[in-house]
Amino acid sequence: MAAYDAICFDLDHTLCASTQDAEALLESACRRAGCEPFCTPADLRAAVPALPTAETDREFYDNLFTEVATRAGVETDLATRLAAEYLEARDPTAVEFRPGAEAALERARERGRVGLITNGGRGTQTRKLRALGIADAFDVRVFTEPSAGVPPKPDAAPFERALAELEVGPDAAIHVGDSLHADIAGANAMGLDSAWLATDGDGPRDHEPTYELASLEAFETIV
């Protein structure tokens, strides 16, 4: 087992998951937008790596549904309407811990400094942290804030900011996340060890993590 001075976590799909049914949420948004479903939750997730950097949640979902609409050959005007309905139906506070997440976070806090590096705006992500009761569980929290010079992972900026505030070097830290594209590629490029939470795959294996975990219940085996 490696000893780390700092352990960083992703939030969505790593420490927590939405309790809203993804298919039902999408179907409801389509119904309210007056259109037939033209994509699946898996399609939405697969499109994320192709998106440009967004300044707001609304811009992110406009970009997301425009991308999947383009891939499906659907009018992009419809995508904008659907994005608005989807965002309206989403509840950031409807979250629960992933299996082993609470114990992993507690173990990390026992071993040293702990950071959060999450793709998402401060307002939305903080609501999730409060709902989980872990708003104060991190020594450093880094949110996506492009206007403040913090674009989303895999960009180096959020990792650089976290390491600077944690006062550790890349060789003394590890980042834990579920996305090969955002978490593992970003951490690897910065020289951090990385642990991939391999829940449902993430496309081609273009980036190799230092560790691969079936769930955070195995977190103690790597620290």
C-alpha cells in the first residue's frame, strides 16, 4: 500500500449518486418539452467528453442536449427546450452515498489531508454536499469555475489548485474518480496516482489508472 499526504475525490458517481431514476427523469423532460425521447442516459454520459467548457449549469445542459441531438439527427432547437425541462426536473439534493463512500472518506480523513475536485458549479455541488452532510469534510474544495480560471477536469487547473491549497506535490497525492476521461486522464497528466471507480465503464481504455476499484468498499486496499 502507498502512503499519501493527500487524497482527493471526485463527487458525482464517485462519492454520491442521484436517487432520481435517470430514465424516468429523461422521459419526463421529453414529455414536458413535447418531444419523443431521442437519447438515453447512457447517450448523455457518453457525450460529455465532447462538450465545450460551460460557464453555467444551463449552458452545460444546452451543450449536452445539442450534442446528443446532433448525433441523433434531431433539430437542435428542440435540444434547447429539452435542456431547460431536464434542468428544471433535476434535484441536486436528491443524492445518496455510493457503496463504501462514507467509510472511504472517513478513512482518508484519518490518514491526512482530503480534497474535493468536482466538475460542477459551486452552488449546485455545495447543495449535494450539504444533503450528504459532508460540506465540511474536506480541507480543500475545488469546483468548476471557468470565469475564475478553473475549467473542468481533465484540465490541469483544478488539480493544480487543489494541490497548491493542500500544500502537497503530485507524487504525494492520489485522485479517486469514476471517469477515465476527466478524473484519470487529468490526474495522470499531473503526475498524481489515480484510482478509477470502474462502475459501468467509460468508453475506450485510453487512460490507465494506478488502481482500479469495483467500488469504494475496496478503498482501504490502496491506502
